[in-house]
Amino acid sequence: MKKSLLFILPSLAGGGAEKSLITLLSLIDYSRCDVDLFLFRREGLFLPNVPREVNIIDGGEGYSSFDGEASVYIQRCIKTLRFSAAANRILYSRAVGSGNRKAVWSALKKALPRIKKHYDVAVGYLEGNANYYCVDCVDADIKIGYVHNDYSKLGLDENFDRPFFEKLDKLVSVSDECCDVLRTVFPALKEKIVKIENISSPEALKKLAVGKPAEYADAEGKILLTVGRFSPQKGYDTAVEAAKILKENGAAFKWFAIGKGELKNRTEEKIRRYGLQDNFILLGEKSNPYPYIDNCDIYVQPSNFEGKSIAIDEAKAFSKPIVATRFSTVFDQLTDGETALLAEIDAADVAKKIKRLIDDEALCGKLRKTLAETHRGNEEELEKFYVLLER
């Protein structure tokens, strides 16, 4: 008999967890599972990539309005005499401003619709509100929550999260280091913490890497690439500082960045201030970044922290020489001097490691060869997920 399965996410914006879910959905055996996907908002870069077998449910116009401009929503509620909804939106704005997670979720929960269907398994696929919704608002026999990152770096409130995690049947994270952090923060829950890596299939990725990007056509020198949203986590300040040092040292390069986010404007301003407009190019979001990865010379991951970086696994799949910072979980994916060069979280050291690869083609060849010989997909992680579906 098929399992009824619900996944929960705020949206399908271009983040690592969202991309990870799309990969998982593309591999699930739909003869074994009927799958619904609940999105708070039916939007995002990866929305067109949802397999046709998946039934998408969303928060509807009511939630979209609630999550939009506060003054517009409140005025609309007053005109339609929905005073309790207006009051809830005011409380939500105040809670967000104060950082009171309990009050934020209390208000948000009232604005989100309840799904009346019963499920065998419900999966909150992202830390925070997706997990809270899974616990509080879904009728399911088994409830699973995900934390896709180093919990200690996320700025979450462990005292608020603990009762939610206690009600989950399993708590999944994506690397040994991330699981160890969860066990340290929540020692009483260590038996329910499980590692399931983000699934990577090199063969599938290579089929999508068709053609050479037009943006690369006139690039002089080495082509560098970084993929990641413009947020404090991803280290774009470090990247731009490193680019400045490289240019001052006479390196020939063009550094491309794929992504969007709240720090994009600040990054653009810094690029202009340093006169790097011809060296550091922001490409925006790309639903298919794989031609860009396939045709770059060096992949750079300047992050301050990660869970298990999907972008690094994708660069490994294309056997690209990699420079990455020494964030805590990087050692789950890369070995310094064998599969990458690892730098301190410091612009000068990042620039030094990139310059070394620019100047040393033999070293680049060694890294490419090692990755080609050792990196394999991990599609077997799907079997670990299937195990969670059984009591």
C-alpha cells in the first residue's frame, strides 16, 4: 500500500534546502508514495522543477496577503470587518521587530491554512517555520523535521525549538558535523537525530550542463565561480575583498557569482567602490547553473558556515579545482591539498589560495584527477529516507 507523504517548505526559492528537496522529489519512487508539497507561498526559482507526480498545496491568497505589505493587509481586513485578522497582523509585525520567535509563530500559525488530510508521514524540510507547522498543524502518524545547517550558527532559540523537536519522530541533518552539533545542543534527543546527506547525482547534473554560457565568451584569464545566495552566511564580503587583492597582485581573472539575496545591493556597491566591475560579475539567479560550473576554471566557496554545501558537491561532480574556506563542516566534503585548497575565513588567504591555482596548472590537474577518480554520487541516501517512513 502506498504511503501518503507531505513535505513542507515556505517556498521554493533558490536555496540549498529547496534544491535538495527538488532532487529528492525527482528520485522518489511514486509507485511507493503519494506525495503532497505544502508551500506557504507558491513561488520560487525551483517551482517549475517540481515533478508532475507531486500535488502542490499552498497558503492561498489569504496567507500571501498576510505575508505582504502590512498596511495594505490591515486596511483590507478593516474594510471587510475582519478585525481579529488585522490585530493578528499587527502582533506579527511587532513580534518580528522584537525577535520574539514564540509570538512570531503564534501569529503566523493563525494566518496559515490547516490541511485537513491525514498523512502517513509529514516532513518539515527546513529548520524553523516548516518544522513548527509540521508539529502543530498537520495530522500525520510520523513527523520528521530537517535542519539543513549548523544549528549553532542559525541564531535560533533552542528553548523554543526543543518542545517541537521533542514531538518529532526523527530529526534529520545533512552531515556528521551538523548532527554532532544537534546532539550537543539537544543531548536528550540524540537517539532521534539521523544523518541523511543531500543527494547528488553527477550523471544527472552533467546531462544539464549543455553549452558554454554567453557571459564567459569574452572572459580573459581564469574564470572563477561562486554559487550561493547573498547572505552573511555565504561570505561575499570575503570574496570581493579577495578579488581586490587578486587584482592588485596582477592576476588575470573574472569571478562570476550566481544567486540573489538581501546583501546583493551592498555587494554591488562594494564592487563599484573597489573598481572591480570588470572582474566580479553578478549573474543573478539561474535555475540551471550547471553550464556555468562545467565551464569555470576554479570554483570558490567563501562561506562563513554551511551544513553540507550542495554547491561544493556539484563542483566536485564536475571535477573542478576548488578553493573553500575552513568553515566547520567543510572537512566532511573536502581534503586540503587532495580535493581542494582550504583557506582561512580571511580574504588574504582566500586570494592566496586562488592565486596558487591560477599560477599552478599542474596542481589544478592533480585536484581534477583526484576528484574524477574518487567522487561518486550518493543516490543510496534515498534508501535511508525510505527507512524513516516506517515506524
